[in-house]
Amino acid sequence: MRGPVNELTPLEKNPPKLSKPKSTAAGIPGVLASFSHSVSNNLVSSIYNLSKVNRFQGFDCPGCAWPDPDNHRSRFEFCENGAKAVADERTSNKADPDFWSNWSVNELSLKSDNWLNKQGRITDPMVLMPNSMHYTKISWDEAFDIIATELASLEDINQSIFYTSGRTSNEAAFLWQLLARWFGTNNLPDCSNMCHESSGVALTESIGIGKGTVKLDDFNKADLIIVIGQNPGTNHPRMLSALSDAKKSGASVISINPLKETGMVGFKHPQKPLDLLGKGVKISDEHISVNINGDMALFRGFSKVIIEGENYDKEFIKKYTNGFNEYLEEVINTDWEEISVHSGVSIQDIKRLGAIISKSKSTIVCWAMGITQHKNSVATIQEIVNLQLLGGHIGRPGAGICPVRGHSNVQGDRTMGINHKPNLDFLSSLTANTGIDAPIDHGVDTVGAVKLMKNNNNTVFLSMGGNFLSAMSDTKLTASALKNCKLTVQISTKPNRSHLVTGKKALILPCLGRTEIDNTSQGNQIISVENSMGVVHSSRGNSKPISNNLKSETAIVAGIALSLENKISRNKIQWHNLSIDYDNIRNLISSCIGGFDNYNNKLRNNGGFYLPNPPRDSLTFNTKSGKAEFVKHNISSKKAKLNQFLMMTIRSHDQYNTTIYGLNDRYRGISNGRRVVFMNPEDIKDNNFEKFQLVDLTSHFRGENRISHKWFVIPYDIPKSNIATYFPESNSLIPLDSVADRSNTPTSKSVIITISKSIE
Ligand SMILES: Nc1nc2c(c(=O)[nH]1)N[C@H]1C(S)=C(S)[C@@H](COP(=O)(O)OP(=O)(O)OC[C@H]3O[C@@H](n4cnc5c(=O)[nH]c(N)nc54)[C@H](O)[C@@H]3O)O[C@H]1N2
Ligand SMILES: Nc1nc2c(c(=O)[nH]1)N[C@H]1C(S)=C(S)[C@@H](COP(=O)(O)OP(=O)(O)OC[C@H]3O[C@@H](n4cnc5c(=O)[nH]c(N)nc54)[C@H](O)[C@@H]3O)O[C@H]1N2
Ligand SMILES: [Mo]
């Protein structure tokens, strides 16, 4: 029998150490921190590897989706975040078959996420049989056969789920969705569902494309850059170089965030010696400590200032937009008091900043998870677009909208068709070019996937990267759903909790990482990715793979497909030819997806190529009206009632999503602990708590309670009645059905919580 498996990260015994939050990001400590992580892994190969990151002939940094300059590359186009990601992948530690035989899944589940990740790279395909406590080694052919047998025996094809995390290359992603659709399902949930889905839904309706409209170069032409709900110092450090350059070219920066994040205060460029020695560049000219989820009201306030002052771009509005009069009326009818209460910002401050925004000739607005993971996220993003349309700040140099993506190829995966709601043009093109009978019915997203697995005993869940258990909301429910599957398959590089909380049978298929040489019978292959600004470029691994028994993600997809082909009747696809020469995949992509003509040649240009972006390139909007839409909504915000708190779940400086590199959050002054609740000092006093008080958190949703024990209270500069915790630890508190309207994204940044002292 398999004993109990712990689906949650274990509790922490001791409180963390505290120091003052830092006022400057990067600089010498940033560089040293990246190297100390490398040192602890493998210094020589890491330094060699770092010099290859984001060079024209090197590999794409697995750290984030922030773009590189178009025409040049500095010797080290990377940052602390990238350095950690590379060092983490290049570790010499191995989670090999001996490791898996030494530890049962039950024992492993008592270890922390940090410990699991430290065990190193998975070296061989492994299987966990029903009732067994240990993974054992299996051959690739046997593994593929198990998957094919289980898939072929499904009563309903829609009991299969093909999840994708956003590090997957364009080539592997294209094959992955082809496999799912050739088999017959659109069950293609992906990490976007938990990330920028709200941006995609909002922008598609407002401007006719689910992506941003700026190029990196626009940052140097902007008058004003507004950064909302984002912590670039930790999550997109290279963005700080763009912001500091923009400031040198005369731009002002406004930061809107319940927290004063260090990167937004000051920045020292880690690759410029003079910057390192000096005091650093001040980044934000203004910071607004908005209440959690107060942004929609705040932006309504900015629009009101512009409309009251008649400072809008009448010509742009007339020529390029639809719905202005209705929006105008809505704004006039929203009263100031309401705006101030919802946003938590004084009318005076909103008017002062609104006046600055009114004057800007070219404004860029950037946002990330602080905006996308709330109930009203789609409406909030559309309010941001409304403001940009008022000033004509789209399709003009130095202006536009900039949702800053997370995973390094999450945007590319969507472009490749990883989408549970594919558009019909894409499906018919896929059918025309591959002969498959592409299914039309919508598939499940991540929330739908949990429900599907929960309600069926026989689901097969396949995961191309990621850590579904820990990344998803409602950890216990997600765990019970995964355990209900007849088979779960993880295509992974490093051990994580999704390897421990599994279906009746489970497989781990270890793949090459981005830094490794991908050699096939046709020679070394390159892959491609799309960054946050729509540039597609190549990536080439340069290190010897950690084990001889790894396969590339593309080879794994082809292996599953070839095995399945023998068991079901479907049209022939040249899986083998596609998987040995990625030019063949790219030729197929060229014929199926717009903007990729001549893909193979263009990819080999230094820096790659831009995909078409109609709003940016020609002020063309593929919306219902053919114009950019003002979309009006009643203003709303989530508010905690008396004795409740509104909780946001955020990343520390030492984690990459569910991968925990270490236990410090250097910029926020926390070390050696993660189980913390950031709380306003007055709230601490009013509740009779103390610093390091051990508390239990209970979330409340539609009459249901979820409880999580033993968190340490930390006094922090955060608005009253707002609190923050780190994910993934706090995911068990987020109810599965608490999602954003229309995008169905878990509301990871607005969870209603009560706090009580723990019983020791
Ligand atoms: N080192 C590192 N880099 C990463 C990642 C990582 O985990 N580690 N993850 C990658 C991924 S997948 C993603 S999506 C991105 C995530 O990048 P971010 O979105 O920067 O990540 P979060 O830590 O979720 O930060 C959310 C920020 O929004 C603020 N915030 C929360 N709620 C609100 C709100 O209601 N209003 C406003 N205005 N602000 C709010 C928080 O205080 C915090 O500063 O980073 C990517 N890069
Ligand atoms: N509460 C809360 N929950 C959140 C969020 C939040 O802000 N708050 N953020 C959400 C967001 S924005 C996102 S994007 C999701 C992230 O969700 P996921 O993308 O599912 O999770 P990751 O933690 O990025 O996945 C890490 C695992 O990916 C595997 N891996 C790493 N590199 C590779 C590779 O090259 N190939 C393959 N095949 N596998 C690889 C490793 O085994 C590693 O353990 O989490 C979401 N969950
Ligand atoms: Mo993300």
C-alpha cells in the first residue's frame, strides 16, 4: 500500500530573521548572490553558461520573458534571476534511480520544496506502479507503451488532459497540441490560465490582439511609464535596465503597488561598473500604495481627471475607437468619493497623478500578476486600456500597453496553439495542413482540469513541464483530483511535489533543459521562443546533457505519438521526421500559423524577427467594430469586512514559481523562512499580535472555510487590512471556484482571510 503522501509543504519550526527592506536592487549584492548560487552548484560550468545566455548564438534565458535589445547584446545579457535559473538547471546533483530507490514517495513528501529541488536533475524515466511506494527505472519504450495503452483504452477521449508550462519551446509546444488534437481533444490547459489569461481575454476584446503593443525601444521614447502590480526587481530584473535607461532619456516612472518593492525604488546596473559603485538610479518618481485590488477605481480616477480637463485626444478617438460616448458618460457618473474608497487612495493624490498622466505625450503601462489574478481583472485591464485610448497612447512611438509575461515562452506556447479555446481559423488551417480531424469543442482550462479529474476515476493527466499540484489553487482539492487519475505523466527536469501526489500509476519522463545540447541523428538542433514583445528568436543549448538517458521534449512527444499510432486509427503524421529535424516542425508551423513565413531563415538572423502586431504596426484593430473598443464597467473592488483581511500571494526573491532556490527574500529583508504573513503594524497591534506571532489563516468563500496553520506574523509597510503570503505555501487557502470573471484565473491576489493565534 502507498502510505499517506503530504500534498503541502511542511511547516517551519523557527521564525525567519528580519532586516530592513533594501532601497536599491541588484548592484554588487545582486551579482554576488547570483554567483553564490552558481558556486553552490557548479561554478565553472555556470560562468561558462552565463556568458552564453541571450547571446545571438546562445540559449534563451529560462528566467523570464523580458526581451533582449534588438540589435546588440552586452557580454552578459542576464541578471540575477537568469543566473539562478541557469545554475539551477546546470546543477551536478542527480536525482537518479538510486535516489528514487532510497526514498519512498511518502518520505519525500515530508521534505520541503527547497529540498526536493536541491536533489538535482532527474536522469532516467521512472515509473510508480499502483500500490508501490518507490519509483523504479523503466525504459523509454515501456514508458511510451504505458501512456499509449492508457490513452487508447479511454472510454472518452476527453478524459485525457495535456497541460503545458510556459518554458516549452515553440517546436515542442506545436507538436504537443498537434498530438492532443490528432488524438481528439482540446483539453490543453496551461500555466497562462493562472497567469496572464485575464490580459489575453481583455485585450482581445479591446484591441483585437491578446498581446501587448510595445517594443523594447519604445521605453527610450516614452514620457511616462506606469508599472502596476509587478515586482520587476525580483521577477524581471532586466526590465530595470530598460527603466533606468528610459529615465536617463527623460521618462518619468510611476509605480502602483500596495508594497514599495525595492526594484521600483532604486537600481544599480549589475553589468555597468560605474553604476555598481554609485548610489544607483532612482526608478519611481511617484509611488502609490494602492489597496489590493483598488486599481480599477484608481484608473477610473485618472480617466476622470483627463475627461474633466478635456485633455483627451479627440482626433485619435474619432478615427480609431468605438464606444467613447458611453464610456464618457460612465466616467462622469462615477463619483470621486466612490473612486477613493475603492482604491484606498486620496482624491487629492489621484488628481495630482492624473494631471501628470494627462500631460504625457507618450505613456506606456506595464502590469503583471498584481492586476491579472483578481475577480475583476478583465474589467481592470480594460479600464487601463480605456485610459490609454483617451490619450491615443497605442500605436505611437514611446506609447502602448505592456503586459509583462512570466515564463520565458508562455507567449510563444499560445501562439503555437496551446489553448483550450482555439479559434476556428487556426483549427481549419491545422486540419488543412496536417489532415487531422481537429476537434472543435472547447477543452478544459486548469480549473476545469481539476474538476474533470475529480469527477472521473479514469482520467489521464499529462504534463509538459511545470508543477500542477503546487501551482494550482486549492491544493488539497487539486491533490485529490490528481490522485483520482488512472495515470499521471510528468515531463520534467527536477523533482517537485507533482511527482509525489500522483494518479494510480505515474511516470516521470526526464527531458533536456534549455542549456543542453539537443543532438539528433540530423545533428544539433535549435529551438525557438517568443518573448513578451512578440520577437521570435532561436535558442541553442551548449552543455553536455546531465545524463545520456534524457530525451528532448519534442522527442518525447513523438515517442508518445508513435506508440499511440499502433493502438488507434488516425491519419499518418510524420512524427519521426518532425522530431529529428526541427526545421521540419518549423516548416509545418509556417504553413499553419500566420506571421511565420520563411521561419527557418528568419530564425537564423541575429535577434530573430517580430511577429505582426496590427495595433502597433498600423493602428488596425481586429475587433467586432474594427476599431479599438472603449469597454465600460461599473467600478468594483474586493474589500475585507471588519476583522477580515484581503490576502495577496506573492513570490519571494529566492523562488521561481514553485521552485524554491532558497529561503531568503533579500530585498524585503526576510531570511531563512518562507512561512510569513506580511501585516501592517497597526493591524498587528489592533489584533493583539506580536512580531513572529504564530497564527492560523482561514479563508472564507461562499460559506466554505479553508484553514492553514502556523504562519509567522511580520510587521511590514502594507496598507491596513491587506496582508501578503508566499505562494505555493498559501495555495491551499485559495478556493477552486474563486476565479476571475471571464478568464477563470484563480484569484491568487485577493483571498478573504481571518487570522487567529495558533494553538501551540
Ligand atoms: N525570480 C523569479 N522570476 C520570475 C518568476 C519567479 O517566480 N521568480 N515567475 C515568472 C512568472 S511565471 C511570472 S507570471 C512573473 C510574475 O511577476 P510578478 O507579477 O512581479 O510576481 P508576483 O510576486 O506575483 O508579484 C505581484 C506584484 O503585484 C503586487 N500586487 C499584488 N496585488 C496587487 C493589486 O491588487 N494591485 C497592485 N497594483 N499590485 C498588486 C505585489 O505587491 C507584487 O509586487 O515573473 C516571472 N519571473
Ligand atoms: N497562489 C499563487 N499561485 C500561483 C501564482 C501566484 O502568483 N500565486 N502564479 C501562477 C503563475 S503566474 C504561474 S505561470 C504558475 C506556474 O505554474 P507551472 O509552470 O506549472 O510551475 P513551475 O513552478 O514554473 O514549474 C516548475 C517545474 O518545471 C519543470 N521544468 C523546469 N524546466 C523545465 C524544462 O525546460 N522542461 C520541462 N519539461 N520541465 C521543466 C521542473 O521539473 C520544475 O519542478 O503558477 C501559478 N500559481
Ligand atoms: Mo506566470
